Amino acid sequence: MNFKWVKTNKVIKKIFNNLVWDIPNSENKIYLTFDDGPIPSVTEWVLDVLKSENIKATFFCIGDNIKKYPEIYKRILTEGHQIGNHTFNHLNGWKTKTNYYIENFKLCETEHSKLNPKHSFLFRPPYGKIKPSQSKEIRQLGYKIIMWDVLSYDFDQNISEEECLKNVISNTSQGSIIVFHDSLKAEKNLKYGLPKAIQILKNKGFTFDVIK
């Protein structure tokens, strides 16, 4: 049986307290985030859903995808969403030398700066895997490293669409940062889970905001 850590343990948050796992607030706000885009079709579908629901989210973008699909990236910005760095090539920090990881992070930032006049200073490490040396250097550059409180596992093709939805609605609480993926691998679970999760969470009284 594969163990899936859907809700980040409080002990982990306490140990790695220089990373952002959730955003406490008194307004019942939660934070939808999307990793690995922008790409045609899937990211555009996500943007259509968010627009129809009149909510804003935060997109952690891969630099190579920004370079390939600048118009989709521009649409994310135009529609009022937040943007973050997700490295240029979706690197696993645990398997990458720090100097190369930082170069790749900066290469992604170069693609952001070509199209985005506003600098968000948000970074999410792919797979959530980052060495202390990488984390320290990125934070010294003024970035917040954004992790998550709730992981939908939409990318896992071994779980059902219903399980993906349950992962989100059963574990979200005030201040939660929630991860979905605007990727082809996640598309089936995403398209089932995201609209339903939004409706259920709205009915529970949550409001949605971007990470700042």
C-alpha cells in the first residue's frame, strides 16, 4: 500500500518553519495553486473555470513552458492571478547540485521578467524537494518558498477522480494552500475534481485569494 501524505503534518511544518505551508488568517481564506504550466488546453481550461467562478489563484510556472506558450502566461496575468517560479526544467532539488539548481531557478526568472512587470518573489520547488543549501540561497534572494497544506494528488493516475476530490474537500481548512496541477498527467482528475471542489468549498464558507 502506497502512503499518500495528503495533509501536511504539523510536525513537518514546525521543523521546516522557514517554508510557507499555509497562510493563517481570520477571513476564512484558502489558496488554490496550480503547478507545472502553462500549457495549451489544460491551463486554458483552468483559467476558464476560475473566471466563471470569479476567483483568483496562484500559478507556479515552469520556465520552459513560459518560453513555449507566452500567450497563455500573459492570460494568467491579465486575468488577475498570481505567478510563481517553478524552475526552468522542473528539477528535483534532492537530485541536483545546488549551483545548477540555482542557475535553473534564475533561468526561469528570466522568462518571467520578459513578460511580467510585477515581481512576485514566490517559488515552489518541484516535487516539494529542495536541499537546505538551495532553500537558503533562494530565500536570501528575497523569495518565499511556498509549499502546501493539502495535496490533491490529481497527477496520480492510480487514484480515482472521486478520491482526488475527497483529498481536497476533506482536508482543507482556513488558511490552507491547496495544490492542483495544470498538466496532461493530471487532466482527468483535475477536470473532475476542481469544479466540484470549488463549489463544495464555497458552500462551506471559504473564500479564495492569491498568495502574496
